Amino acid sequence: MRSSPRRSEVVLLAFLAVVFAVSATVVVGSVVHIERAALTVDGLEDGAVLTAATVPDISVTAGDLDILDQVEVLVDDTAVATHREGGRVTLEGFEPEVGDHTLLARVRSATPLLLDATVEHEFTVTRCG
């Protein structure tokens, strides 16, 4: 003999279904945003060691050109001035000090709860080669 589900079981199942639906939406939305942005840092490899006199021209490109206007670039958690040049964003007057640094390029998600699209590179600037 089969008994009907209790009210608490039905409520629990409904709650779990809502949690699953919201979680799936957040994951899929984040993946789509990150893939659409497809951020790339040009002119600076992750882990690069540079001399202060030879800091390269660094730029950021994106898979979707419309996103370029939304790109933020930070070095050591401080915003760096940028300028859009066609299909890329270049850093203006970028002269890092000697030491270890982290460059972060990101496009924030317009939708709450979705992950930002980011690319991060660590690099070191030395006095001489």
C-alpha cells in the first residue's frame, strides 16, 4: 500500500527544484558571459619577468568588440587608465615599479549573481636584465 507524500516532502522537493533551477541559470549565464567576453592580454605573458626599461605595450582584446568599452584593467588592485584603439584596449602611461605585480582585466556582469569575465597575469619588474 502506497501512501501519499507528506506536505513537508512536497515543500522540500519544490524548494530543491527552485534551488536547482536558480543554480543552473547562474552557472549557464556565467559561462555564456565569460565565453562571450573571451578576454586576452597581449604583450604580457603570465609569469613574465621584465626590466623597468623594457615594459612592453600591453593591450586587452575581447571576443566581442562591443564588450571592449566595458573592460576594466587593474594592476595590484588599482585601476589603470586605458584607451580603446579599434579592436583593443591599451594601457595609457603604464610604468610599473620594480617588484611583483598582478594585472587583472575584467568585464563585470550586468546581471547580479553572475561571475565577472576576468583574465589575470602575474609579472615581475626588475631593475636590470
